[in-house]
Amino acid sequence: MKALFLPLGLLLSACASPAPEFFGATRTEINRDGRQYVVMQKAERVEVIRLGYAARGEHQAIRATMIDLIPEVTGCTLREATLHGDSGEMRGSLNCPA
């Protein structure tokens, strides 16, 4: 039974659909530490999506990587108190230079 879900999970994880508030956002795909991420920025809001499977025990490091990608990709500072989500998808607000 588990073997049936793995291909479906891989198929679903291969496409990253943004939350409705990010329709029309700037999309950046980036690889880091062998994983693929999508960073969506629209004005001073950001969404980061991890593509692919993550094994137990990897989630804390993945979340840290996702947070590190935000200023690198957007050029803005994350307002950490606004960040919510997990190692699969997270959203937050930004402070961007004028």
C-alpha cells in the first residue's frame, strides 16, 4: 500500500502552486543542499515552498534553509514575527528597501 502513495506524493510535490494571495507574484526557483524550493514574492509578502519528499529528522534544517532563502532571493528583511508555516510551505511579511 505504501508503494502506491510514494509515486503520487512525488507527483504532487513536483508542482508548487502559490496561495491565492500570491497569484501574479514573482517566482524564483532555487536549489539548496540538494533540495528544490520556490520563493514567491508579491509586494512585501513572501511564500516559500519546498518541493519533494523530506524524511523524518530533516524538517528543522529545511525550515532553517527556507528562512535563509528569503532575504537572499527577495533582497528584503523578513519580519520574523509574521512567519508561519512548516518545512513544506511558509509565508511571512517583509521589510523591503525603497
